[in-house]
Amino acid sequence: MASRHRIPSHDLAELIKDFDLGDVVDWRHLADGLMNMNWQLNTSRGTFALKRVTDVPLDKLRRNLAVLPTLAEAGIPVIVPVVGSSGGVVVEVGGNGYCLFPWARGAHVRGVDLPHAQVRRLGAVLAKLHLALGHAAEAGVLSGVPVSLTSDVVTPERATEKADRLAAAARAHGSGDTFDGAALDALAKRRVLLAEYAALRPEGDVPAGPYGWTHGDFQYRNLLWADGELTAVLDWDRLDVRSYAEEVVRTAQVQFGVEGVFDLERVAAFVSGYRSVIPLEPAALLDAGRRLWWKRMTDFWQLEFHYDRGDHSCDELFIADEALLHWWTERLDKVERVFGGAL
């Protein structure tokens, strides 16, 4: 096992004490998470999921985890974190922040592998989650939403500058391997797309439709299914205020945009399930779909991870997302109609 996948022995000893875990029989690294480190711990007190958080400030993590008991009471399938002996759900050891959860049954299932009926139910669950988060905010568990919501719309010029910088980084710091070649090819093609479709950039920086507290990463890596039912919504690092339509279309893209194409029938079922609970206007969903497409057109975060941070964990996502972007762009009108509720 790679050393970075191991739990530091000092940290583990302190966590056993703070969470009163008894004897740890064994543990294993969980490879599904992309940003943080996760492990399964089998102990004399039961089985748990341990998470070391690296990509969100710990104060924000504490705020996010504090809402989970309220969501559980509202019937949302969440796993309430274990409280340590210090009284908190986040334990800091050796400069790292950890949280612990009872082990949840179920498996991660890609959106395109879900039957259509489950896809529609998943859309309804997301809407119910949005309502429950809104009620939590009203009850003071979360602070209120802003008076207005804005969303930065990147200009073609800024995106092209970023593409040029990353291409220079790939040539200067890359190893010349297959990924470097794919990145340089993709960046060259992206410049062509930016020039060709600049006129379709979303207008204004205010998203259409209602907004409020959202999960932020509602997708298959953070969902567990068992016996055809959703058993757990995981990973609350990105809980924040956003356009509801933004989360709907982003979830649809990550869930059903697989292997370079959209499963448009499942996108339609998911949107229909959401609108059966929260009747978002088609205009809001169309606006969100265009904004997400443009964000994908102007964003290079996986390459920034690769060349700026030396983090290659998301390389495969870049290749897959690039293929989807081109497929999506060629069928922009059709995809947007489906996002808006029409197949």
C-alpha cells in the first residue's frame, strides 16, 4: 500500500482514544474518494468510515456536519458523524482534521447503471434535500442565504490565457508522456471552441431561478445504494448556497454524462423527478444548462491539479470531460432542451 494511503500510526492511536474505538482489528484504504483520504476501520466497537479532510477549512467542515442530524430527522438518508470525547465531530491530530462515521451499507452505482425509476426517485431525493436544507436554515442550523446570488462568467479571453499558460506548463514541466500529449491536443482544440462559440457565452452574472443551500457534489461517488434504495448521501464538504437549477444540471452531467456522451433519457427522468417535488421553471434549468456548459468550456481544473499541484488523481476525469464537452457542444440545443424538461 502506498505510504500516502496509510493512516499515520500516531494519528490512529489518538483517534482510537478520542473516538473510543476499542481495538482496531484491521483497516483498508477506500479508493473512491478523489479529494480526501478515506478508510474503513473494523474495530471491537463496530465498523466505521474514517475521513481525513484536506480540501476544505475545518471550521467550514464543522458547520457542514452540524446540519446532518437535522437532515436525518427530516428523512434524508445521511450518516450522522460520531462525536469525539472532546465534544466535536472533527478531531485534529498531527495537523490533520479527521471525522468518523458509522459504516453505511450499500455500493456506489454510476448514474447510467440505475434503472429509470431509480433515476426519477433520485431527482426527487435531491429536491427533498434542498427543501430540508432550507428548513434547517430557517431553524438557524445554517446561516441564512444572501440577498442575491451571482456567478462569475469567464470571458473567452481569460479562458484562452489560461489555456496558453497550461500548454506552456505542459511543454516545460511535462514528462512527454501520453497525458501530456492529450493535454496539449485538448488545449489546442479548446482554443478553437472558445473562438467559435464565444457568442454563446451566458449573459449576465445572475443565475435564473431560486437558490438556497445545496449539497455541492451530489453524484454517484457520494451516493450509496442497496436493494434498489438510496441508503446514504455522503461527503458534505461543498455544502453552500447556490442556484437550485445549477445543482440539478451539474448532478445530471456528472451522473449521466459518461464515456463522452449524455444518456439523455436518464437526464430527462432525473429532471422530471426533481420537478415533481420542486417545480423549477424550464427557463431556470435552461439558463443553468448553458452556464454549466460554458463553465466546462472555460475551466481546466484537472490540468491545474496536474501541472500546478503535481496531483494526477483527476487525470482520467479530464480526458472523459473533454470528450463530453465536444459531444455536448455539437448537440447544445438538444441537451439544453432535455435539461429544460423536454426530451
